[in-house]
Amino acid sequence: MARESKQLGSFDAIDLFSFGRAQVDRSFTLSELSELTGRARSTVALRLEELLAAGLVASGPTRPSTTPGRPSARFSFEPVSWGTIAIDIGRSHNLVALLNLSGQIIAEGSFVAEMADGPVAVLDAAAAAASTLMADSDHAGWRIAAVGVGIALPVFHEEGRPFNSTNLPEWDHFDVPGHLATHFSVPVLVDNDANLMALGELALRPDAAEMIAVEASTGIGAGIINNGALLRGAKGAAGAIGHIPVPRDADVPCICGRRGCLVAVASGPAIAASLSDLGVTAAGVDDVVELALSGNLEAIAAVRRAGNDIGEILTTCISFFNPALIAVGGRLATAGNHLVAGIREVIYQKATPFATEGLSVVRSLEPVRAALIGAGIMATEFALSEDNLRRLVSSHASAGS
């Protein structure tokens, strides 16, 4: 009982993140909730009345009573009246999803937009795709509590603004939440796609408390899970491995102005360029993946070499952070097992045996969708935070008065 009491936490608004996602298949009587929270039955009843009215809690069927009198009503988390929107904006894909408040994706789709077209065009296309999902009759009457957005750029998470977008200047410091507020009158949270991939992978592997999630596609980045929580760093730049110079002498110019950065030699476009130099037609990451999957030896060798380069950088990260798991995702990770094999080859050869003991280097369970799942988790966690629950309940009460 002590653990459940801690999970339910402050009952001023009922901690639905615990009462809901952790207890999604359970229901409670008024007496049980009073005991679990340590609050008076009258206080619990008042809060339940507010949450029932807002559609966040449902009064479920009663169970047969073992004592005389009317059976006690039972209350449970109601995940289907409210939802969140997840958006993943990448350089090789754009995805959107609708989630219920249990964090489950119930509808998803894609939209066509190029980041080079600028943030207004891309965000408007994302909002239109989300609106199409919401317009489906299966989701009629749904209310959106928050929107989570992943972008393939460094992001000031607290502000929701991309930064250091060297080759996409229109995105630099653009107010993503402010623009999306013209479409959705709810809080909008924004983060780098690699960070959200890490959150998505953690949702799929809840025991991976110490993990590096590597996103390898048109760009290369990493998200870090430390003690079960996302580590963003002082300015949101934790895991920015793409612009670390590779150890081998690679005199390749990078968009950042330096030479030999990891992204300049091991990203999808970099691999495509190296294949083109060999006379193999490849315009981007999708061509590289298709060539590798079709058995093209040059493409397979190039992807594995990119894995070696990524592994060189991760070897240092392993010694510093000592993760238990490295999950490799992104479009390049769908090119068979060649990228992961290249990473493993270097890590197990060069990292210290103590640091690699028990270390698993695997492909992401959702190489392309993990960041989308993470964006939904970010939005759902915020939606179920106590402060936001107060806002939802207050806004519902104000609308009804």
C-alpha cells in the first residue's frame, strides 16, 4: 500500500499520471482512494466530482459487495475523452499521431513538407495533418490537452525554439509553440528528435534506465537517458555527437564550417555522396537504404564504415557515461543490420572491457517511429502534470459556468 500511496501523491488535483497510466486497468472505490491518498472522503469526493465533470475520470461498473447495502461505485482513469498530438519533423520524413492519455497511439499518418520550405509551411502542414486525424469520426468529441513536437535541429526545450540551424536560417529561434498556438489553443512542447527518440525507446524498454539512443539519418544525434530520465544538458546540447570530429583523417567539409565532423562522413547524404564518387547512383538516405537492402556491396560497405565512425565517437561516450544499452535508430538503421554491426565492431574492440561488460548495442525497436512516440510521451506527461490538470479542470469549470 505504501508504494501506491506514493504513486497517487498529492490529491489536490489527483495525480492522474500515476492514477492513470500506472493504474490504467484498475478502478477504485471512494474509500480506497481516501486510504491511498490519506485524504478525507469529502476531499476525495470533491476532487472526483471535478474530474468526472471534466471527463478525466469515469465512474465504472460496481462490483458485488460482500457486505449488506448498496455496492460502492468504482472510479477509473478515463483515457479516451482527452488526447495529445505528436509531430515528428525530420529531413527525410514527417509523421503525426493522435494519442490517448494512456500514451497509446490510436491514429497516425504522414505529411509532405520540406524543412527547407521554412517553419511556417512545415508547421502548417503538420497542423493540417493532425486536424485530419482528429476529424475522423472515431475521435469525434475528443479534446486535446497538449501537443508534442520533435524537430531534427537543436532545440531550446524550455522555449520551444530551434537554434544553431546553420543551413536552415529561417528555423533559427523560430517560435514553434507560438505558431502552432494559432492552430491549437493548448500547450505545445518542442524538443530535438534524438532526445525524443530516447524517450520513445525508454517507453518501449522501460528497464533501460541508462541508455544512449542514436539517431542516424540525414543527420546524426543522440539522446541520453540517465537514471530513467532524459538528460538535456545546460543548454539542450547534450548528445550532439554529429559535430564531433571522427578520429580517422577525414578532410570532408561540414555545414558547421569545420572539417571531418561525424555528420559530414557518416550521415545518409554523406554516404550517398561517397557512393556517387564510386559511380553508384544515390541522391540521399533513402537511396542508400534501398541499395543496401538490395545487396549492393558498395552501399553495404559504406553503411558499415559509417557504423565504424559512429562507433568511434560512442567509444568515448561509453567510457564517460557507462550506459547499459545503446539503441540505434533513424532511417540508416533500417538498412539491414549493417550500421549496428559496424558500431558494435568498433565499440567491442576499442572500449574498455569493464565499460562494455553487460552493454547491449541493438537496433531501435522503432527505428523510424521512436521520436514520434517520444513526442507523444512528452506531451502526455505534461498533460498529466498536476499544474496542467488544474488548468484543464479550471478551464472546464469556467466553460460550464
